[in-house]
Amino acid sequence: MEEERAGWAVGCSSKDGLESHFLESAKGVLALEGSFFQRRNHAKFAHRRLVRGSVREAVTGLMCEPGEFAVLGKLRNRMFAFRDPNGLKPLYYAGRGKFVAFASERKALWRIGLENTKRVLPGQLYSLSQQGLTQTRLFEIKRPSEKSMTLKQAKLQLANLLKRSIRRITKGIDRVAVAFSGGLDSAVTASLAKHTCNVELVSVGLLGSPELASVEKYARALDLPISVEPFEPSSLEDYVRRVVWLIEEPTLMKVSVAVPLHWAAMIAARRGCTVMLCGQGSDELYGGYYKYARTLDTKGRRALRNELYSGVIGASQVNYERDEQATAPFGIELRTPFTDLDLVRFSLTIPSEYKVKAGNDLTRKWILRSVAESLGLHEDIVWRRKKAIQHGTGVENAIRKLAKSKNLTVESFLAGIHAEVRGSESMP
């Protein structure tokens, strides 16, 4: 039988050195991208768990650890791969005949002629042996029933879980950046993080964008330092090219979100930070998008609950992979308190009435706003309506204008860039 092999392009974005992410011993080899938040030497911790008997039991235990990670290893003539249950770190694979390769970027697989790439699904163990590749589900974020609880009970429990999540993701870290828009999610994140470590807010956008007009006011309300960086519209096309290469997709929504996150990571790195916090995951848990209000009014509560759960489960493919790819090149590890598994499980049990109200709800996320109010956040932040990052930073509209200036639809403009940069061996 042809020898099975695997290649993995791993970028070490953690504050720790490479020795914390690669380990080779007589018992096997292991490569890890990401972190177990409560541990120090991440690869050593994972390797120690994996060599103690059943790989399946060890991986199940590792998936319950707070963290964001993708792991590739070989023990006892068996190769295996898995990622965290939220899918915060991307991992892909492809094969031809008996040859199977894994990569944290699809372009690494494309480069060796493997076009038909697939995701390693979150919470699943992939094993490669003489019998071939098998896939086993070990961990699942199940849809629970909503629990009977008062708003006060929900608010208290959610606040406690958010505080614990922040403590977990900032353990052992002296200083973090927070991608800050002045909105509810980033403000709650920053407000809680400043009690565990030093926090610097980072705000970006195109020159003259709505977001940059007010962020300094909100930073003063939080009593936190802020770095505000406006970008010239003339530089946007270069960043679009870079981001399309990084996220490997020419979708307008994804590119429009990834560009400002890429900027924020770049500024955070310049400020000497290795970890950046953000509020991703909150909108899916608490009904932040307007589509949730529309679903409630047109299809009812059951449909809303279904859509909220689907949003949580689908966030890996829609959001998290893109965000990681956009920020990792600067050595920044992106972390979010709203993806803590304990918090996610509890939030899914909160009655939807505390998230979205009937009757064209333009406010939404009522339970999180109630928590923010109890934390003492300024009322302008607590009750500020959601403005998506691609709109607040002016990026989406500017990309549309850029395409129009070339007499192209935005779809064909981005598709052309994707076709041009797809084969590049380095970031444009």
C-alpha cells in the first residue's frame, strides 16, 4: 500500500514559541495551531493526553477544554486530525487515491494539485489508517430546550458566565487589544476584560466612516485607551486583494468584514499585542441581526429558535474561519468570550422572548443589553443599535464603488481578483 502522508501548513499565531505547538517523541508526532487557554505548553498537554490509551477518549476530553485549536498527529501508525467544537481554527483536507493531505489553508492543498478540498468538521475526529480515512462525531453542541427563568435569573447567570469566559481567555496574558466599534458586543468584552488585564481598544475604518466619528467618545465612557486608525479609500483595492487571498473566497460579505478585521489585527500587532478580543458569536446567540426580527414576525417563535440555533452551529463556516484567516498573518490570536462552550450552552436555553421581541424589533439582544446595563455601561452604548462592521467602517459601500468605477459588478470584480491571486505563493 502506498504510504499515507499528510502535509499541514501551520502558522504559529500564539504568544508562545513554536515549541508549544510542535512535539515529536518516540510515541508519535503532533502539530497544533491555536491554544488551550488554561494550559501553558499546548502541544505537550495534548500529546500527553493522547498517548495515554484511547485516542478517541483523549480527543473527546480535549474538545471539552476551553480553547481554539486544530490538531494533526500520528500515533501508533494512525494519523488523526480534529478541531475545536466551535470551529474557531480552520482545517481542511483533500485526497487522491491513497494520498490524503491536511492543511490549515486550502491554498496549500490547491498548490499540490488537490482541488476538491473539504472541511474537517468541528467536533469530529478524522483517522487515517491502512483501512482508509474514517470520520467520527465526538462532540456536538446540541439544541437544548428553552428553560423557564426570569429575566433577572437569566441576566445574572449570563453575566457570571461572561466574566468566567473572559478570565479563561485572558489567563496569563498581561495585555490585550479589543477590536472596538463602540457597539454592545465589543463594549461588554472590553468592560469585562479590563478587570483581568490591561486593555487597549483598536478602531479602524475608511477615512470619514461613521464608526470612527464616535468611537473615542465610547472609549472615554469605558475609561480605556484607544488607537484609532483611518485608512485612505485609495488603499482599499490593495487590501481587498490581500484579504481575498487570505480568506480564499470572493464573497462580498466575507471580504467586507475581513478587511476591517485585518486592519485591526495589523494595528494591534503594531501596538505590541499578540491577542485581540472581539465580540463575534454574540449576534447568533442573542438575535442581533435584523433577519431574526423578520423571522419572528413572519414565521413565529419556533422558526426564530430554529434560526438562532442554526446560526450558532453555522458560525464556523460563515464567520470564524474567515476571521482567523484575516487576522493570523500578524501573529495575532483572535479570541472571543461569546464562544465559550458553557456560555453557548446556557445562552441557547434563554427564552427567545429575552432576545427578540415581536413587532419589527429594531433593538434586539435585550438580554445582553440588560447585562451591559447591570455592568454600568453608558446608556448610549447599552441602547445603541447594531451597525454591521462592513457598514460602520464604510468598507462594503467602498468596494461596490470600486467595482462600479471599473464598470464591473461587485461579484465579477471580486471573482477576478480571486482568480488573479489564487495561485500566489505569498500574501499580496
